[in-house]
Amino acid sequence: MLKLIIEIIIGVAWAAFGVYMAKKPKNTKTHKRADYTSDGKKKRQQDNDSTDSIEQDVIVESIDEDNKSDDVVDKDDSKEDAKDDSNSENKGKTFSKFTKKIEDWADYYSDDGDLGDLFSDLLEAKKKLENKGDFPKNSESNNINKSDYKSTENKEHKRSMRLEFNVGKFIGGSRRWRWILAIVVLIVVLAIAAIFALARFITDCMWYSQLGFESVIWIQLAAKVGVWVLYAILMSAFGYLSAALAIKARPSNADGTYIRIKGNVIDLKQGISSKLALHVAGIFSLIVGAVFGFKFYNHWAQILLMFNAQPFGIKDPQFGIDNGFYVFVLPGLRLFISAFVLLLVISLVFSIITHVLMGAIRFSMPIDGKGILSITKRARRQISVWFMLVILTWAAQQILDMFAVVTLDGPRITGGSYTDMNAGVPGSIVMAVITVLVGSVIAFWFMKSHALSVEAPISVRFKTAVKAWKTPTIALAFMIVCSIVISFAWPALVQRFKVAPNAQELEATYIQRNIDATKFAYGLNNVKKESYNATSKGKSGALSKEAESTAQIRLLDPQVTSPTFRQLQQSKQYYTFADTLSVDKYDIDGVSQDTVIAARELDLAGNDNRNWVNDHTVYTHGYGIVAAYGNKVTTDGQPQFMEYGIPAQGKLTKSQKYEPRIYFSPNAPEYSIVGSPKGTAPWEFDYP
């Protein structure tokens, strides 16, 4: 579906490009058949501004790349008569070159009826003029010396000639038809895209309707569209409000005029008016709102769950809140607060950009090439307010994230551990308070700092700015240090020096909380416990009847036996076995035997002498297999092997010969170069 949409977009782009290219180019000379009489003379225009391109057949543009000027062909008759006497030689050269082009075009478009007739008429008219003596004859052009002729050829070679057919010839000739054609094409493309997009939705509707759950898909669609539209409206409203306040606080006049003083010259400049700026801000706000509204399009389930939350009837022992809050309400609240933070950040960006465009924020560059930031008082107040709102919502987000620790997926259990509850939760509260304090300091500094005012001289602002920037620098540095210490260093120290040495005691409470919650989730919290004396109803001789079955009970666990295989059968450090061994059955001495088996694979990570030669030409393969009885162990509890050693030996080798070299395995090299020429020893290492 995505591929189809991309192809449709590309098609629309090509269609728009074609319409654009069909427009009449600048600096062109047009030639119409209606502009010439039967004897080849050019008609005088009655009105130079009233003609359109309806009867236009072809547009010819000839660009001279040497002198960057166009050859003038069709001039007014009065100007031509005036120049015939004074510049007859230049005129002859010009018409000679144009005649050559006309002949080339007439030959090229001989198969085209209209174009062929046009060029033929031009040639006939030229011949008639030559016979009457009104047109420079070819003999005059032949009198040009050879050097001029070669120069003309070089210029002709460097020229580019472009013929563009007017789309208006085929659709009526008016420019408005081009727009109509583009709109029709766009509507058709959008209709096709809508058909493909609705196909799946209609299928789902029919399916849900047949099952009797038609309301489900409509509620889902309403939630998706509702979330998108609501957030788009909020984003557009806040963005427009931010931009409108910034436009209202512009230092220049509302009509966009402002005075610029440069030396002894005072200029009155015309900028964008406030009314036009508000319209532009509204358009951009709608676009940004639609784009960011789509960001929350797929979070409809969290919204519905929050508004349809149900209590669990059991409270969390850490915060004393019903567990239903963590499942239904908390995800939706976190989505809301993150959306609100993004909304305020976009509003802050809108405010800053608008103030820059309106001239409330500007840079002057007078001192040693260093720019001095100048911000008006009203702009500083607005930006400070938006910044403070962002800080407050960010702090609220930190507090809300604190409750998510209850459902945190830990390495061993689901839920908070001792470190999370005793270091992470208090740290979140402290960091939220520090965030508000630091944000307030920076906002107050930005609002009151004289380094950013316009009234003071530039030299004074520069000196004041150096001192004033100490405040936000120290505040940000303090916040960064606190974040590192409180959010990372302190929990790590608690885990390392307090929890790790006594984890069984400190983590017991939180592990028990996880067990109790699991029992409640599966309805096992009300299981009754009874104690009774075990009694046996077994009869003598029952086990002997089941001896054949009980003898096949597996004693080796393939998931935990791998370290034992490595210790007893690895042989060299560049061999290894899989972490989880395989289980199979083989006929040993006529009896089907349960077996735990593994291949002795090559592991280059265990080779201390690694280089390209060793990795790809020497150590190229593993060797052999190791197999143990699944239902037997030795007297000290070790696996009892039936296939072992290098070279391999045992029951399997005796029963069937096999190739012991293993070139393909998960740990094998990316490629290996094996073999050797006849009469030479192979480089690769076979086995120790």
C-alpha cells in the first residue's frame, strides 16, 4: 500500500512538472502562420497586448551562448526599413543564418502537416523577397570571407535551439485549461488512492458486521480520527496564539514599515504587515498541527482504556493506589503529559521564530566581528512565559514517570526493586523540584537581563552580557551535575554497596509483592492449603513391570549440561559447544537410546594468535561430535559418554562412519580457504 501511495505521489509530481514546462518561456519570439501574408510579408499587429497563444503552433527560442543575446527575427516593419539602408551587411548575415535554420526545420518537420506548411511558406516568402530585391540574396552571404564563415559556424555550433509544443494547442490554447487539466489529474489520482485505501477498511467493516461487532471498528475509527483532530486543533491553536502574540509585540509598525538609519541616511523600509503575518501564521499552524496530530493517531487504545478504566479491587503496597490505575489510567496520563510538553515546545519555537522574523530578536555585529543579541522587552517576557510552561510540564512528567516503576520490567521480576523504590523514586521527586528551580532562575534572568535590552549602547550590552550569562551557565551546570549524581550515580552506588552484598534480605519484600500480584492475576490468591499424611497404594512388583519405560527417563538436562561438555570434551580453547545441547535417539546395540548430543564447533574467539592467515586458512573447521546417554550418569554424577574424544571414538563411530570435520556452524568463519595443490601438505589445522 505504501509503495502504491509513493508511486501516486511521483505521478502527481510529474504531471505538475509537465504543466509547468508547458508554460510559455521568457525571452522567446513567436511565429504564427496568421502573422504572415500569402507573399511572405509579416502583418502589422493591431494591438501588442491583446493576442494570446490560442493559435500558436510552435515556440522557437535561439540562445547565443557566445554573446548571450537572442537573434532578432521578427521586428516591426518600420524598424526593418530604417536599418535596411544602414546595416544591410549585418542584416544579410542574420537572415542567412535564420534561413539555414528554416531549411533545417522544414526538412525535419516535412512529415508534419501544419509545421511543414509553415516553414515551406516562410521559404517561399523569402524567395519572393529575393526576386523583388527586398531580401538579401544568398550571393551576398557568399561574399563573406572564409574566416567570418568559420566564425559563424562555430557560433552556430554553440547555439542551443529548443522547440516546445504548446499544450494549449491540444486543449484549447488558454492557460486556464492547464490548471483545469492539472486539477482533473489530481482528482483522478486522489480518487484512485482513496479506492485502494478504503478497500481494506470496507473489508474489515464487512467482516466485523458479519460477526456482530460492527460497532467495534467504528469506535476504533472515531477514536483514531478524534485523537488526530483534537490534538491537531490544540497544536494549531497554541501555535497560532504564540505567533499572534509575537506579531502583536513586533517593534515596527503594524503595516510593516520601519525606519533604518545607516550613517547619515534615513530609509523608510516596507516589510510584511501584521495582517498578512497573521494569515501566514495561521496556515503554518494548521500544517504543523496536522503533522503532529498524526503522531498520536495510533495511540487511540490508550485513550479508550483510560476513559473506560475499571478498578482491580487491590491496592499497590508501594503507593496505595488501585492496580487498575497502573494498567488503564497511567499510560493515558503519560501520553497526555508528553503531548502537552511537545505542544508547549512547538509553541515556544513558534514564538522565537516569529520574533526573529518580526525583528524583535536580532543580531548586531559591531565589536571585533562578534554578534550581540538584542531582544525587545515584550519578546523576552513572552519567551520566558512559554519556557516556564515547558519547564513546569516537564517536571510534572518526571513526577508521573515515577509511578511507572511499579510496572517496570526488571532483570528478575516485574515491578520495582529495592534500588528503584529507595533511590529512583526519591530521586525523581528531587529532580522535578530542581528542574522547576533552575527553569525559574533562567526564565527570570532572561526576562530581566539588561544584556538583552535594546536601549543600552552596544558596548555596555556586551560587557553586561559577559557578566549576565554567568547566571544561566551556572544554573545549567548545576542541573546537569545533579542529574548525573541523583539519577545515575546514587542508584548505582546503592545497588553496588548496599543491595548486592545482602540482596536476599533486601529484595525479599519486593519479590514477595511480585508473587502476590501474580497469584492475584491468575486467581490463585484464595487457594486453600491442607496438610495430610501421604499414603501409598502401590503393590509389590509394579515397578518391575514398568522397568523398560522407567529406564528411559532422561537424567541429563540439555539446557544445563553444556558447561560440563566444555569442561570434559572441549579439548582446546578454540573449540566450543552450543549453549543448549540437542536431544536425539539412536539404535545402540539394538535398543533405541535417548541421547544428548553436540557438535564440537570452531570458536575463533578462543584463539590467542589471531590474524588473517590463521582465521581463514589454518583454523577452518570444528571436529567431531560428543554424545552422552540421556538416562545414565557416572557414579560421581557426570555424563556417561557414548561418543567422545579427538579423533572421535565410541558407539556411534563403530555403528556408522561419518565425516568428522565441521566447516559450517554458527561460530564458523565468514569464509575459509581450504585444500592444497597436489604433492603439498595442507595449511589448515585438522585436529590436535
